[in-house]
Amino acid sequence: MKFNEVMHLSFYTDQLDVMRDFYENKLGLKAKIIMRYEAYIGQTSRGAWAKRAETNPKDIAYIFIELAPGQYLELFPKADGQGEYIEPNTHLGYSHFALMVDDIFEAREELVQAGVEIDIEPNKGQSETWQMWIHDPDGNKFEIMQYTEKSLQHHGNIEEDKERYGQ
């Protein structure tokens, strides 16, 4: 099996309009798909979505925001009975995602001008790749990254690790 790319990341939110504003108006991304519950009218196999289609057909079921060609962030409105948000890094599972840019310092300036708070300023990580950290309105952390000629993501370090640890 060969995977080609990450197609999408998906998040539930209880502030869909605020999240959409952040990704579209602060980060400059665009919604590519806005699916409303009416698309599920008569599809009883879709359970709660089909019921919602009957009661609130014009409500948004999900939005796909394009991060890069063919790669998306999918936002769902909070589902009935869904638990509250859990602070990042307080549980196993999701940690963060990363978006690549050509110029991290230019990206930083654009983010600041758009009113985005920079959590960690641009710095070069141990993998020789530039990184900076921000978060969306729900607190989902993510990195903005820029490769360098020395980035381990391009060159790897498995052979060096084998030599160092005798594996």
C-alpha cells in the first residue's frame, strides 16, 4: 500500500463561525466544501445526520477548508452529547499538526498583521527545520514550518542513529 498525502485533518468545534473566520480571514485559506444537512434528507442509514436534515436542513454539517491543493482541514459543529474540549497535551492522542511555508519570517509577519498570537517565535528545531507555533480559537496547537537544506525530514538520520546506538 502506498499513501500519497494526508488528505484532511478533522476537528469538532462549538464555535464554527469563529474557527472559520480564523482559518479563512487570519490564515488566508478558503473553504472548498460547505455541506449542509439537507444533503442527508432521506438517508436513514446516516442516523442523527438524517434526523438533523429533517429539522435543520440549512445548518452546516461540515466544512472543508483547503490547506494546500488536495489537502484540507475539516470542521464539524459540535455534536449533541459530545464532551467538552480537552486541553492539548493533557491526554494521549492528538498533539498538533504542521503547515509548511516558503519563508517562516514572512509568514510570521503576515500572521501578526492578521492579529494571530505567536505562541513560540521562529526557531530552528533539532531536525534543522524552522518552526514556530500558533493555535486556533479552539486551542488546537499547530506548527508553521520551513525546510532548510539540512532538514532531517529530507535527509533522515536513521543510519546515524543505528551507528550511535549499535542497532
